Amino acid sequence: MKYMNILLECAAEPWALEKTKLVSIANFLRFKASGGQYSAEEVAKITQKREREAQRTEGSIGILPIHGVIGERMNLIDDFSGGTSSELITKQFRSMLNDSACKAIILDVNSPGGVARSVEEVGNEIYAARGIKPIVAQINTCAASAAYWIAAQAEEVVVTPSGQAGSIGVYTIHEDVSEMLAKEGIKETLIYSGEYKVMGNSFEPLGAEAKSIMQQRVDELASSFVRSVARGRGVSLKEVNDRFGQGQMFGAAELVDRGMADKVAPMSETLERFGVNVNPALSRAKAMGGDPVQYASDDALKLRRLQDWGRSIGDNDLPPPSEFEAILRDAGVSKTQRARIASRMHAVLRSESGENEAETAVANALAELRQRVDSFTIPKI
């Protein structure tokens, strides 16, 4: 009965979640509730707990991950499908907001939504923090239902070109398991006080009054959802109801057309707007007005030059130090770093030290350079 009770509890919860995701969770629980067993390999695959991604920084920018199913406090849902909690999102957001070294906050959103309860509180906290420091929601690549509820509270909503968002709405499920239990020879007797205490329980068909009360509960949460989105996007309730899809998901361009997002751009471009250079080669190409594709090819050529230089050392063919400095310069290494690395190389190459020490120095210098040049592979020397 363990999984049956969990299934019934999950079903009765008000969800702001993509339906397909909840169906997959419910199917797993239903299979277990009926006595289904998985092999050790299947269990490892299905219940693999994804390493929870913590807040991180890029330069002076705080990045807050909102990934996977959103719960109040994570438990079985976290174990089954990975995810985060409203509690954790709030804690990390407050940490970034109060960190003087953090100059802006980017919500990195990739979530199908989750439990409707407590999401409003998270959204309210994000909305109230507007103006303290820039807050951008980067849909990267999905913000469905509760995830969009949160994202819409940021000052700006950016969606990656292949992203999608929407699914505004709330739903719940009534599971009538009376016939299944009867087949198993199980009869549930509810002992209770209070006329409505067990109304809508899953051990009997759903009555009209119970359905009406459940519908009222869903409508109240849905109304809060729409109000929050309207406030966050600066539009009327009517516009949310008329243009924001009433449960539909939309691609990047249409999200902007409908006013649900502000622009289409990948995470890298959003970070660059705040001074984080995540792709030096492309950034230099744009700054020079060149073709990024052609520039990337030129950069690859420079990397090959560097690799060839390293191999020459390994073949006991010492190229002039000036050539190494030129490669460092062309690869975008700063003058200060270039001088430091090159001087170390010069000292070793001029010394009477053994071959092993020279090779070690070359490897160390190339390792430092690797941190500054994308896609660089240290040659074996």
C-alpha cells in the first residue's frame, strides 16, 4: 500500500505541471502499487537521482537553476525525476539578492512545472525584488506551468531559440480505486469526524459536491496564477486569458509575439550582456564586424599552430620564443598573462636543465592556456 498511498496523494495535489510529466510519474507509481517490479538496472535508471545543481556565479552574475519538477520540499518526486523545491529556490534567491558581489541574477529555467502550492510565494518574492538588482529569467529550454509562473515575475524574460513556455493553468486528479481494491479483496472503511473530512476520497466514486469543491480549489489557484502572470508581464487579466494560451505551450518567436517573453536569445548572449565572455572567439568576431563562422575557423587555425609548436618541443626542435608569444597574442591571451607564461618558457628553454623539466614547463604553460581558449586540446609532448 506504500506506493498506492503516494499515488493517491500525488493525484489529489493541485498541479501546475505539464500533463505528460505527471502521467509518467503516475504510471510509475501505479505500476509499483500493483506489485510491479523492475530489474536492478531499470531501478537504477528510473530512480536515478540527478545531482542537484546549485547556484553558481559567472563573473559577478548569479545563476539560479530552476530545473526539473518543482515541489514544496523535494521527496519521492525528486528521487524519481530530479527537480527542485520552492523552498530551495527561495533560499538561493535570497542568498544572491543579499550578496553585494552579485550584480545581477539570472533564473536558469528548464522545468515542466510542478506543485501549484507555494509557487505564488516564490513569484511574489522575485517580483518584490525588482529594482534592487537586475533579474532575468532565461528559459533554457522549457518553462511550463509553475515554471512560467515563476519566470514571469522577473524583470525580463528571455527564451533560447529552441525553447518553449506556457501551459498556464492548474489541474488535479481524482483516482477512484474502489474497483481495483475490490478485485484484490480489499475493502476500505473510513472512520472520520466532520461532514467533509473525507469528501473526494479515492475509495469511492467522485460525487457532484466533492467535484464542485475540488473545482473551486483549482479555480482559486488558477486565478492566482493568471493574476501573477499579468502583474509580472505588465498586462491585463484579459490579455493573459486571451493571448497567453490558456494551457497551450508556444515556441520562442510566438512567445515574444504574444508578449509572454521579451526577446529570443541563448544563455550565452544573455550572459554577455552582463559582461560575461563565454565565447571569446565569437565575441571578438562580433566586435570586429567579421563573420563568426569564418572567425571560428581562423581561431581553430591558431590553435593548430599552438599544438604544432608544442609538438616541436617534443621533437627537440626548439622554435623561437617570439613565435610562441605571437601565438599567445593571436589566441587572445592578455599582455600580462602572455608575458608571464612566455617568460617562464624562455627561462626553461635557455637553461641547461634536462629534457624532462623542459617538457614539464611546456605542459604547464599549455595547461594555463587551455583555460583561456575554447576547445583547445593539449598536445602530447
